[in-house]
Amino acid sequence: MLCQFCNIKKGVQRHHCFPNTKNNRKIYGKLLDMDFNIMMGCPDCHVSHAEIPPEYIWNESKFRIMLTLKGIELPEASKSYQNKIMFKGE
């Protein structure tokens, strides 16, 4: 498979649109590994994220929207996301 960002080199690294951090993994578990959240990138594009278009770098809000669109029941959001909603009305 070619890199989904440059379409030139071989895509050998998994890019999580919503990051695969320890905290995100604790909250969302295997939901992070669903096909819609994974893109394959070459080392040049993926390492620095410099070649990854902004639409493939998601925040928690975007990830939760995508889960909803896929008909997946949402787990409780992170505390920081809950606070953002509460105080900014997002």
C-alpha cells in the first residue's frame, strides 16, 4: 500500500487521526484502532506530521463525531473535553 499522504513511498506506519496516547487509549481502547481512524503513512510523512493534512489530525470532538456517525456508543469523554464543553459551550 502506498503512503496515503504522499502517494509515492510505501505506507508502513499507522497514523491515528485521533492520537493513540496513553490517556486516549485508557478512555477509548480499541475504538482508536478502527479503520476510519487509521491511515498508512511512509516514515517521511508520518514522523514529523509535516506532510499530514490537517483534516487527518483530529481532536477529541472530531473523533467523537466520527464514532457517532458510525453508530458507535460513546464512552465517557476525557475530563479535559468535558470541561471544555462545560465552559466554552462547544
